[in-house]
Amino acid sequence: MLRAFAPSATVRDEIVEFAGRSRIHQWLEDITRRQELSFEVVDVIPNLASIVAIVRASGDVPGSPFYLRYAFTLSGRTIDRLEIDLCASIPSCNGSQGRRLL
């Protein structure tokens, strides 16, 4: 999974930012260790600047299930930037302009 990210990629998970593959790797391991969640992509919205995926997350955490907005900025075939935000509701997540795929 880490190879999908460019060497200088950044990830912003709500308010915390991680830069470079080694920091992203630590972030991925930390999330996997802390939370037992399952994810289901419920919508994909491509536009000129990024690809947005709306994801339903569920598991043994307060507020489950909940929705996340993943905005991917690509550089060639790798992820240059990933921004993850909690959605208040599905309509607010679908505010991106673009063609819906799912």
C-alpha cells in the first residue's frame, strides 16, 4: 500500500499532517494498531484537481458507522497528497463537482 504514495507525498488526517513515506508508514501502522474498522467505498467523484472517495467506516468505535471524505491528488500513477475529513452527512461530502461513478 505504501508504494502507492510518491516519495514526497503528504497525508492530512483531519488536522494532523504526515510528510514522506516513512511518516505515512508510521501513520498507517498506528491507525491499524489503534482501531479495528472496516471501510466501504460508497461513492467516487473525480474532478480536475483530485479524486474524492466517500467511505463508510464502521467498527468498535464511538459514533460508528460514520463517513469519511478521502481526497486524492495524483502525480502520474502515485498519490501526491491525501486529505481525510470526517463528514457531517453524505450530502456535504458530495459537494465536489464531478461525475459520480458509484
